[in-house]
Amino acid sequence: MKVKICGITNLEDALAAIDAGADALGFVFYDKSPRYISPFDAKDIVNKLPPFVQTIGLFVNEPNSFINQVCINAKMQTAQIIDDDTFTDFKTLDFRYIRVLRAKTKADIEKIDSEYVLVDAFVDGFGGEGKRLALEWFDDIDCSKIILAGGLNSDNLKELSGYNFYGVDVSSGVESYKGKKDKDKIVNFIKAVNEI
């Protein structure tokens, strides 16, 4: 199972995540988030990363022009997009993308088509709230292209056994406080993923 550590705001946390075995790092380009990072600060971190690490930019209700420019400026390889208000024209984006589904019910999950998608619990704000989804919503669903987010930590990952999720995305579950990661929590999280 792939692991993305989201809400990276500094080089120390980025390197701790990579050293622990993370497959991808997430950078939040939503300026109302406590984990917000400017594109050029993100670029400074990316320039110091070793090869083979995926860089993912998180966007909330933004047009293509903004997403494309930030991905260029910050050296993002993929855009992770919350598009509740349909600002984004996915057909003409210049970058690879992952849609975010903020699920309110099992019916939302049942509508997923064949593309890779990140599924998070619906909250009034956007991300990093640590709210969990009901796992039973994924019963009888092919989860092989689903990245699960929301309320995950090293203590509850074993509950994902048998669902065959493509990956997991964590932010608050490996933090000391909003915007600062805890190295031990990252290590324990990835260790728990590898034991599933």
C-alpha cells in the first residue's frame, strides 16, 4: 500500500517522511489551511529531495490556470484537487491529477468510476480535520484505485486489512501540532502500513 504524508511545511519533515519510507509528499496550496505553504517555499524543499519521491500539490476550488502555474513554480508532479464548486476543467489540465471525493454517504463512494481517487470524510473545512470514514461503506467495493484519507493513525490502520486500498494519505495523524510532523509518528505509521 502506498503512503502519502500530506501537509509538508519544512525540509526536516519532508526528509523524515522519506527516510521512513513514504512514497509521496503532499504540499497544501490552500491559503486558509494551517499547513499552507507558498509555491516557492515548496520548491525550495523539493529541490533538496532525493530522486524517486512523488510531489503532490493539494488545491481547493481553483481554476486550471492557478493549478498549472503553481505546479510549475513548486515543481509538483501531480495535483490533488478538491473541486466542490467545479472551478477545474479536468480535461484541459496540464498536469496529472487525483480527484478528491469528500464522501458524505456510502452512495458517494458507489459512484466512483475507474480512475484513481482519494476519498476523505466530508467536513465543513478542507482537510486535516482527522475525521474518519465508516469503513463499512467500502464493503463490496473494489478499493484497488482508492487512496483513503481521514483520521488515520498507526493504531487504526490494521482495520484496513482486506480492503485492498491502493494507498493511504495522512496529515494530522502524524503531527505534533498542525503544520509540524512528529518523526516517531511517521515511522510508526509507515511500519503499521507495512504490516497490513
